[in-house]
Amino acid sequence: MIFVENLPIYVQIANDIKDQIVAGKLADGDKLLSLREYSLLYAVTALTMQRALGLLEAEAVIDTKKGVGSFVKAGAAAQLKVRSVDELVNDFIARAGKMGLNSAQIMHRVAQGVAKIGGEAK
Amino acid sequence: MTDAVVIRSVNKTFKRKVVFHDLSVTFPAGRVIGLLGENAIGKTTLLKMIADIIKPNCGDIFIGSERAGLATRARVSFMINPENFYKFMRVKDAVAYYRDFYPDFDYARAMQLCEDFDLGQKWKITWLSKGQQERLCILLCLCRRVEVYLLDEPVAGLDPRFKHESIKAMLANTDDNKTIIISTHLLRDLDSVFDEVTILTRDGVYQAACDDIRAGGESVEQFYLRVTGGNT
């Protein structure tokens, strides 16, 4: 994996694992690789990997059972999808606001966009 | 957190050239640490003093709680230069030499790594390319079972694939409680494996955790350029 330069690497790894969960490569209840396996896979130290898993644990995406391993929490994928849609929407509104659009205008433009390209996944 | 290496008020001069004046720095245990700094700032000198290959003029160096000396050489592995091998040596001779010299040397592991690194046992070391020689030196250094590993510019001559292989070997080969100090100019190749960086500058020593630097919105390289910027 290629890391970007100015975001903590443990955050980037946590995001990568979240992406795998959202994409369904890791399903609810699946066992994650061990700390050591992940550390070799991402070519980072065990310390960095520990922080990445710690972050996922703190965000309630995974469950770590001592001596057994880490597992994808039930409902994690659904919850992550909601969260990432929220982030997209918030980001979009904030940017549109910076460009001088008010709420009504934003809604209007979104409606226009949906009418034009459709909201359904293709 | 315990310290793997403690340097306290060290002075080091070569003839009249002052390399370190009143240098104090500590390296925490269980970390992979990048040792950075301009050319001729003293990175190699510092590593050699930690390895007890050269002595400071005055000041204290501790490996854990033990003063650096003959006894601590059994606890520190220093990556040697390819020129240090005898001319007659083949790869297998160098591995056997390490096995005979260091009781802590993991011979089976070294044989495996020779294979992983595409090094033939019967190849003469003087005939190897720079990159192959470097690979041999890295694997010999890593196959000792010690607390502190010191690697001086380990990947300068390696192509991208072997850079990656060497980094993996480094991570796979050392337990979490081991300390690895790596001096390098190739910050971009290695900064993702460093937990921390220690930067030697003419105005003093800067130490920071890499992910703390990135969390501040800076790349490790930008941080390096900023703290060394006053001198250039």
C-alpha cells in the first residue's frame, strides 16, 4: 500500500481496513489477520499496527478478544456505510456553502443532479 | 517506557575536528528509529560509539543500564561494511564466520534469508554487486539475536524490490521489544517504517514520533527540512 505523506500511517491503515469492510472483503464476524501478519503486509512496525487496530476498536468497528484475535463487529459494514455517506454529505454541504450557495440552492442543485444522472447505483 | 540507549554529555573529536560537543540523547526500547542529519554531522560516529567500536572522548553511553563496553557488544548488532570481509570469503564463509563469532547468531534463519535475498552460497563476496553486498550485510546484522540493531545507510544501493524485501526482513526478524536504529538519507523510502526520527543538527537534536508529525499535517521530510533549515 502507498501511504500519503501527511496523514498518520495508523489512520491510513485503519481506513484501508474499513474500506475492506465496506467493500465486503471482510464480513461481519470475520477474523482479522494477526498483528504480526498485518505489520508485514503493510510493511510497518508492530507499534503502528497496534495503534491502527486500537483506533478501529475505539471506533467500535472491530472487537479484540485477548489471546484469540480481532473480529469485525456485527453491523460494522452497515454502520460504516452510514458514516461515510454522512461524511460525504457534510463535506459536500460545507464546500457548496463556501462557494456561496444557500440551503435552498444546494437542495435545488442536488435535485437537478439526481434528475440528470439518476441516484441509482449503476 | 525504558530506554534502549542513553547518551549523556558525550564529546567526540577527531584530531581537532569536533564532531559532538556535549551530546545527550536517548533512544527508547522497542522502536524503529530513523537517524537523520546532513552529511558529516556524525551519524556513523554516533552509531559506532553505541556499538563500542569507537569510544567517546568523555561522557557516558549506556545500553539499557549497562555502560557501553565489551559486555554490551553481545547486546548490540552493528551492520558492517562489505569492505570488511576478507577477500577470499564467499557468502557461506561470511555466514559461518558470524555463526562462529557470535553465539547469538541464528544460522538457520541466515540460510533462509540468503535464499530469500537471492544470494548464492558459493558466490565470492568481492564479485557481488553493491546491492547484493548490502543485502548480505543486512541479513548478517539482523540474524543476531540481540536487543539493539544499528544499520548505517542499509538500503542506499538497493533496487525498489529489495528495499521492500529488506524492510520486510527487518520487521519479520525482530520482536516488538527490539530497538532498531537506522541512519539514512533515503527518507522517502523508509519513513513509513520509522516509529520515530532522531535528527542531528548543528543546533542540537530533534526527536519526534513520525505519526505525530503527520498528524500535524507535515510529512516527515518537510519536518526534517524545517528543523535542519536553519543551517543551510
